[in-house]
Amino acid sequence: MLTIQEIEVSYGEAQTLHGVSLQVGKGEIVSVLGANGAGKSTLMNTISGLNKVKKGRIIFEGQAIEHRSFHERVRQGIIQVPEGRKLFPDMTVFENLEVGAYHREARKNFRANLKKVLDIFPVLEERKNQRAGTLSGGEQQMLAIGRGLVGIPKMLMLDEPSLGLSPLLVKNVFQVVEEIHRVGITILLVEQNVKLALKISSRGYILSQGRIVMEGKSPDLLDNEEVKKAYLGELT
Ligand code: ATP
């Protein structure tokens, strides 16, 4: 579904991604892991079109999209749930969900998709008239994911969905990601919770200082001594 070939991205003079390549197959959950500042969000923002590539290609469903706008990519089905959720705090839950359906196809199907989203997140139904800023952290994350889903993603990119959540809510979020995957949505997952991310994904990439330093099947990465030492806090 997605092939990234040797992309380079800079912020001004500072090059942040150095020849990053990766692939996401249709129907997969793929993890991108790495420490703070490794370039994970930069990679997400480059796939969604918020950042420009300096070099390299991004191919989605057979088409080169690296020069397409963010909006065109959303219409094609690449939807990002950004780090820190980026909700509109003064708007209600319902209004935030409406914002997610801003392109024509999504607007047309909003009612039906909303129902599906509320089936996955019943708590959002209960709180649909509440201001988003007054939701708990876990509820806000559900809303951010729900807002992504009403945009009709083919590939949903989740940037650190477990950030700032208690261990129980982290588990909930990962269950939700699996549920979304079961309904047929491809997922690219950026996480610092390496263990849980590798448990639910089929493959993973490890990014360090803007380079992919390791890639493989998730069970192999979970078993890898270097990964254990560097990212799972296990002494070998
Ligand atoms: P975290 O897990 O902390 O969110 P990350 O892996 O997502 O980290 P990025 O946010 O992609 O990392 O940042 C990678 C590098 O690029 C960092 O050194 C960061 O300071 C820098 N950077 C990110 N955004 C910008 C920006 N808009 N302008 C300048 N530098 C930036």
C-alpha cells in the first residue's frame, strides 16, 4: 500500500531524515519505534504531507504522492492522528468528529461512519455534547482516533496514541487499534511503548537519529537482544 524510498527531510539547515525507506502492506499493522527526537513524528508528517521531502519518493497505492498536498493525501485515504491529539478543546465531541469528515466523500457518509465510530467508542456517544477540552486523557485519545476514522482512512497513522495515559488506558488504546485493524484499516503506528507496539504489529522499524537502524518481523524484534537492551529496558 505504501512504499517510502530513501526520503530526506530537513528543517532549515538541519537534516532530520536521512534516506529513510519503509513499506506498509495492505492490511498490516506496522510499528515505527525509536527514542525521543529520532524523527518518528517527522516521518509521519512527511507521509501525511505536512512536511516536504527534499529527496526520495512516497508511493501510495501505486502513485507517487510526495508532491501532493496534505488535503489530496487525506482524500486518498492517508489519515494521521497526530501526537498530542490536537483536538479543538472548545468544540464539543460531536463538532470535533464533524471536523474529521471535512472532505466530500467523508461528509456524504458522515452519519453512517459516525455510527460505526460510536459503536467502537460508546463513551463518545455519552459525551457528545461535552467540550473536548474537558474530556479525560483517555477519552481525548479515543476522540482523536474517532475523528481520524470518520475521514474514511485506508491507512491510519497513529502518532504515540499511548502518550500520557495510565497503564490501563494504554491497554485500552492498543485494543482499540487492534479492533480498527480488524475492520480492515491498515495501520502505521508510531510508539515509544515498544513492547505493546511490537505485540500488535506484524513488522517494525527502528528509527535512530533519522535513520532506520533495524527492521524485521515484530516477534523477531521482540526477541532481539539489542532491542531488548536499548528499548525494552531489559538487561542481557
Ligand atoms: P518524540 O518521540 O520526542 O516525539 P520524534 O522521534 O517524533 O520524537 P521528531 O519530533 O520527528 O522526533 O523530531 C526529530 C528532530 O527534528 C528533533 O531533533 C527535533 O528537534 C527536530 N524537529 C522536529 N520538528 C521540527 C521543526 N518544526 N523545526 C525544527 N526542528 C524540528
